[in-house]
Amino acid sequence: MVGHIDMANIASQKKRILRSERERTENRLLTSTVKTYFRRLETAVESGDSSAIEKEQRELTSKIDKAVQKGALHKNTGARKKAKAARIAASAGAGAGAAAK
């Protein structure tokens, strides 16, 4: 995308294009990280290790909060993702409890 910067003639617009590209890259990094941590939580749930599940959920919640704080995610989206993470972790706890009986 850097090669297309010369389209703007106005200096402030050129700066704005650079800034928006930088912001887009950071937002993509944050949202991608959240997705990665969701996959890590699901892997921990499949393994059935309760300490790993708890650790991954804590880290995922932290990453979601950071993305919301930086503006990469809307706060309602962050809340929805944290609720989904809690639901995934709880299902592992319920499944492990049922398997133990």
C-alpha cells in the first residue's frame, strides 16, 4: 500500500494516509492477537488441563481489554468476546466434571 501514497497532493492528506495505515496495522495486530488467544484457549479446553484453561482465559481477557482500551475493538464487542471466553472455559469445567463422575 505504501506505493500508492503519491495519489494525494495535499501534504496533510499524505500524512493522514500514512497515519491511517499505521493505525490500521496496529488494529489488525490487536484483533489478530485476540483470535490467536481464542484458539489457544480452545486448545487448552481440548487438552482438559484446568490450570492451562484458567491461564489462557486470563491472558485472553487481558488481550481483549487491551484491544478495547486502544480502540481496536468496541467495548460491547470486547464484553461479548470475554463472555464467550468464559462460556468456553465453563463448558470445559462442566465437561471435566461430568467425565469425572
